[in-house]
Amino acid sequence: MTVPEGNDDALAALVGRARERDPAAEAELHDRLRPFVRRRLEEARARRNWFWLTDLEEATQDVLTSFFAALREGKFAYEGDQRLRGFLVRTAWFTAMNAKDRAARERAVSLFDEEEGGLRFDVAAFAAAAPDDLARRECLELLARAITSLNENRREVVERTLLGQKVRDIVGETGRTSASVSGLKFNALVDLRRRLDEEGFMDECGELFGLAGEAASRG
Amino acid sequence: MAEERDDLEGLELPQAPDPAASRAYREAARVLRGAAPAARRWCPPRGELVLAAAELGRERAGRRDAHVAACPLCRDDLRDLGALEAEPSPSLVARLRATLRLVVDEAARAVRVIDASLPGAPAPALAPVRGAGADPLAVVAAPFGDGSLEVAWVAAGRGADLRTRATGGAPTEYRVDLGPAPPDPDAPDAEPEVWESRASDPAGAVALAGLEPGRYRLAVYAPSQREPALEVVVDLARVDAKSM
């Protein structure tokens, strides 16, 4: 039996039977939802250039697996087609973001924001907006102060490093030579280390960043 | 630690730095790694990014919003969500592949369809157009968006002119790429060669003139699509009076 489009009661009944693990209902619901999920992933992948989402079919299946798990665990209750689609979109988002996280190690974040234009990373604002843990936020703010006290060139290379850019990435984006960026980065980080001491960062926050004890007291 | 060794190995320095400076460098590098947005240590859980302020509480929502404004990675995530939430382009047949064999009858100044494979499309129609100066043409149509894309071939000398036209509810904005056909139609090139790329005019039409006999790949892209909605491998042959 195929649930006609737009027949909300029939769809509700189908979801209900699937929640009770009726195999036929699960299969029918799966086939009903799959094109929607796949289409959304496909379009979003194209719009956002999700080069890291290499297997669309696998991603679609992951979304549906998560959906059915949520259905069985009572984390989703049918309240209309609109809500069902919204839940599927959110689930697709989490699935896609997990794939993005796995690929993140290979990527640096570009400083240039295609949609907003211009450089988009403000380390001070980032530090000020750190989460609720006051100690951690203060540590980030100390770091931000140390970074912003650097001269312009050193500050830029530190911010780029903070965003995961390697020397070759910085070379590509700034037009400097590799030797120039290397020297700048080395001097910038040595300078930063000194300023972190001056800000009291090493004493207050060294442990949080794995620099407790010997390193923290050395200065 | 491997990461610490890599920190200095990636640098092109004129001479080895002294140990104290090296140590300072490594310690600063470690701090930056820990503080990096990419480490996501400072980002709220993703679920929190999408909660309404009422669900999160005003103060927490305020901090969440401030973080999003400052964090390029969280903003990136939310744009990804926006792309998923957006209604798709008018329903397109994803990567509809077709083959088309045509022959140009030079003597008759006509193009004929020998064989066409367009799953789900209406049967190919020969639609001779009678009018001042119009040549008989061969037309096939394929589903495209909410309508169809007509692909018409008009005899032109030894070869043919190609015209595409969006009809019905098909998007009038699209792009046509023309290039050599892949050697194996069942294993198309990962990055096919493109000889000509044309955008449709405001009326939803594209014209490519003077195609010599040969094998072509015709790909049609809708707006914002990186994959073609329609791919046709065209085998254009020529028949002249002698061969007939």
C-alpha cells in the first residue's frame, strides 16, 4: 500500500506502525522519505560545495537510520508532514556535520568570508563570546589580548595559524615567500609566548592548554 | 610529540633556532592549537545552535548568538543548515543520461533521428517546421524542471546547428556545455572536456551552430547545480547522396 501524497492521516498511521517496528511499514516509510532526504542533501551539497560529502547514498542512509532510531526511542512524534520534514532536515544536518568534522582535520578555515566579504575572524570577539565557563573565557581573553598586542604582520600570521592555516596556505593567501612566512611565524610565536607570560596566561591558564608545571613557571 | 616536531619542521628557517626559542615556539603553537576554533572546544553543542531563544533561555541564547557572530566555523555550520532547509530548485531529474544518434542528410538538408534513448521522456518527435527559410529539424525532448527541454537539430551544410529551448515549467535559466563524448558512455569522465559553454537567453534558448559530424557530450546545468541535470551523448553522422 502506498500512502498518497498529502494524506496526513495515512502518513500518521504509517509512522505509527513504523514506530512499532512493523517491517512493512518501516520499508514503506523508508522508501517514502528517502527521495526527500537525498534531494535535500544533493542540493545542499551543490550549493555549499560539500566536497567532503563523497557518498551521497551513504549519507542518505545514515540520516534515515538516525530518523528511525529516534522514532523508536520516542524522540520523534508525528505532528504533521511539515514537522516530519523539518525533523529530517535537522537530522540530515547533524549527519552532514559529522562528515564535515571527520574531514576537518584536512582543512584549514579560510579567513575570507565568501558571503560577507573580507576577513571574518576577530580573535577578541571570539574570546569574549566563549562559553559559560568563566575561567576558560578569561583564558581566551588573555590569549586574545596577547595576540592583539603583536605588531600587524605577526598578528596576522598568528590569526591565520589559529585558523589552521599552514605555512603553505599563508604563502598562497598573502603572496609572501615561504622563507618570509616561516621567519615571521617563528618570531611571532616566540613573541607571543613572551607576551603570554606578561599577561599572566601561563600561570592562570597553562594547565588548561597542557602547559602546566615546568613550562608554565619557566616564563 | 609528532605535532610538536611538525611545528618546526614545516618552517623554512635560515638556521636552526636556539633551544630556548624553539621551546617557546612549540609552547605557543600548543596554546594556539588548543584555542583554535577548529578544535571546537569553545563552540556550543550543535544542537544548541539551532534552538530558539525561548528554549535556551535569554542569557544563554545571547552568549550563543555572540559566539556565532565571532566563530567562523559555527557560522559555516548554520549556513549549511540553511542550504538544507532551502526549498530545492524546481524538481530536476538528477543526471538523466541519454544517447542520441542523428544523421544529417546533406542532400535533403534535413536531420533525422536514428535512435534516441531518453528514459521517461516522450517519444522523439520529428517536427518539421514550415515557414520562410526554415529547414526541417529533428526535435527530442527531455524532462527538465517542471517542464521539458527541447533539443532541436537543424541541418546546416555538412553538419547541424543545435538549439535548446525550455518549455512548460522548465527553468529558462540554464547552461549548456558541449564537448567530446567520453570514450566509454557507461563510465563518463570525472572532469569532461568542454569545448563550448553557453548560458540560455532570457527566453530560455541556447543556440550552438556548425556542429560537424562526430560524437559529442551535451550537458545541461540548472542554476546552482554542479552536476548536470541532463547529459546526452550525441552521435552525429552525415549521409550524402553518394553514400545513399
